[in-house]
Amino acid sequence: MPVASLAMYVSPPPLYEATRLFWRALAQRIRGHGLEAPEALDEDLHYDEAWLRPDLLFGQTCGYPYVRQLRGKVQLVATPVYGFPGCDGPLNGSFIVVNTGSSATSIADLRGGRAAINASGSNSGYNLFRAFVAPHAVDGRFFASVLQTGGHRASMEAVSSGAADVAAIDCVTFGNTQRFEPDRVAGLRILAETAKGPGLPFITAASTPARDLVILRRALAETIADPALAEVCDTLSLQGISLLGDADYETLAAFDRDAAGRGYPTLA
């Protein structure tokens, strides 16, 4: 039986159950088109452990790992379209957030401050953040310290609590948190918004036949458009899909190269 994993947007809690319900409906539709699909998501896999599984039927990755590690090793199924501020169709940006008590009016005011990142492999929390800061860096540095928190929610907590001065939070995570856990963002203020790039793509294994890829795309579009799934898709703020290709994701690699070209290869 092939594997399915959707672990990128499963918190706050309402998203977890909605994701399970969404997959159940999607899997049923995939099977209706004659393709084998698991009844349930594999929730034992760490979010990144599924990406290179040869038996991966359906998963979701971040765009930065895609351009750095996964090109040619997986296939793009589609890019989701989410309905939050900061999203522009399949393109997503990050919000540069500071504590509500911060006096900063621009990123320049945070020189020598403390940044929080979720992980150095993140597009929204690192790659877009670094590209935003790069024009202001001097001799490869801008911040006094960089704290790696392990997740966007932890980065928001670090800024809210005063453990860090600034972080970059992807617009989907920020929107979901503001909607379902408003207390978590009550201590934050949006200072600025980064450039946008393609959002987190749905992927399948490189070995998935072309015919099966067509089925996955068709079933995905049909599931999102199904009126019976309207409440689930609303919880996920999932409005549709866009069929982006590898060339579209090159934008994220360009942000990487541009920061390095400015002498700022590492957020520091």
C-alpha cells in the first residue's frame, strides 16, 4: 500500500482533524478513479521523512527543501491556494513580526537584535527572511544572535515572550493561528512583509506513473470543489490548487542566490 502524509499544517488543533477528514475524502476519490490509496494518513512519519519515500503517493513539502534537495527526486502534484492575507493565489509570503511593545518601525531598527527562526531549511522562516534582511547586512551580519526554535509557533512564542526580537512567520501559519488561537498572536505586531514565492507543494514519488499523476491532480481538484467538503476546506482555508512547475519554484532558489551574492549566505 502506498504512503500518504500531510504534516505541514496540522496545528492549531482544528486543522489536525480537518486534515484527516480531507485525506479520507481525497483517498476515496482517488480510489474511485482506479488508483490504490491508503485509508488514513501515516501519522507516525516525521513531516520530512515521507518526502523521499519511493512509495509516497501524496505528501506536502516546503518549497525551499524542494529546490535544494528534492528536485528530480519527487514530482510536483499541485500547489495549494490558501485564503489568507499575505497569500496571492499559489504565492505566499512571510510576515516579519515583532513584539507589540517593540519601537521598531523598519527592519533597520532591529540591527543587533535577536532573531528567531523555525529551521534553516524553511523557506518562510529562513529563506524569505534572509532575503529580506540581506540588503541591510554588513560584512555578513545583521543580528546579534539567531535562535532556532524548531517551529513557527515556537518562534511566535519567542517574540511574544521577549526571548527574541523578530521572526518571519509564513502567512498561512499566521492566519491559522490568528483564527484558531488568537491569544498566540496577541503579543505580536506585523512589521513588514517579505517577497512572495510559490507555496508548499503537494508532491508524489518520482516513480509515480504519469497516468497516476493525472488522477491525483483530478481527484485533488474535485475534492476541494466538492460542496460536501466545504466546511473541511474552509477550516483549512484551502480554496483551490495551481499547477506550478519546477521553473516556478526557481524563484525560491533565486532568493537563496541573491542573498549569497550580497555576502549574506547565512542568516546571522
